[in-house]
Amino acid sequence: MTSPSPLKPGVFYHIYNRGTNREDIFVQERNYRYFLQLYAKHIEPVAETYAYCLLKNHFHVLVRIKDVEEQDPKGFQKPLGSIAFSNFFNAYAKSINKAYGRTGSLFQHPFGRIPVLTQSYLIQLVRYIHLNPQKHGLVSDFREWPYSSYPAFVETLKVSETFRVYRDEVLGWFDDAKGFVAAHQIPIDDQVLAPLTPEDFD
């Protein structure tokens, strides 16, 4: 297997990963909160987050890797985005292994990353990410799933517990909040979204 390309500054990516052998990566509610805390520590310095959803055995995020100057004022030309995600996964895996007496890798390697190069795809991917819990039958209505960024866009006072979601930018892609809500009522066209989503990923 060839190594994936480092995450490039200034590029939007669909980042995703799941547990090894489809093992759950979230065992208790507190695991979701801790995941987001570590995400804020490791990822927020190098990437802007536009949408996310955490499920029992996998997760999806839409990010834009910050320009090098934003990541590191000293201008070191390092693939900081890729390093940050690897450090994040390692830190979370260590905490889960310690808490539940497990050993070995928690996540599949390498983690998935697909560049998103057009606004039309950005819009489709935001919808896909938020609708994922309903797609996998975890809830009958995706709006009931508590571990996604959807509430941050529809509830004015709802903000992320640990890091900023770029709410105004995302709502602008849908024209406004009403357009955002309306777009999430439209079924996902799997064929249209195929280039941006992994096959057999649940």
C-alpha cells in the first residue's frame, strides 16, 4: 500500500477513520467529549473545522488545512496537518487503551483523507456528514444525534464545547440558515457524492 500524500495547506479535506476491525472507538459518552477536547488541542491549531460527526465506530470531519503561515509563524515547511492528525489519533488511542485495558492499534491506518475542490461538493459533504447517523440506523432522525455539528448551525446559542466550527462560512454556502435546514431535508445522492466518500464505511 502506498503512503497517502501529506495534507496540503489551504485545501479542504474530508477526513475520516474507524476502529480497527470496525471496533467501537467510543465506548461511553465521556469518550466523545474527550475526543473533542483532544481534537481541539491537536487539530484546531492547524485546521479549520466546518462540519463533524462522531459515531460509535467511526467519524467524519470536514476541514480546511490552514496556510503554513497560520499553522507556524516561524514558517517551517513541515506537513503539520498530517502530523497533527497522527498525534491526535495516537493520544486518543492511548487514553482508550488505558481506560479499558486494551492493547494495540485503535484506528485503521492510514486515516482517510479526500480533497474537496469545489463548493458544490462542500455543500454535499456537509449534508452527508450530518445525515450519517440516520444512514447507519443509529437514530431515526439525524437531528437527534448529539455528537455532530448540526446543532451549531441551527441553534443560535449552541456552540461547540471545545472548538470553533466555522458556522457563518458554512451557512453562506447554503445562502442562509433556512437554506441550510432545507438542504438537509433532501436525500443524499450517493452517486454524486461517491468521489468524496469511502466505500463500505460503517
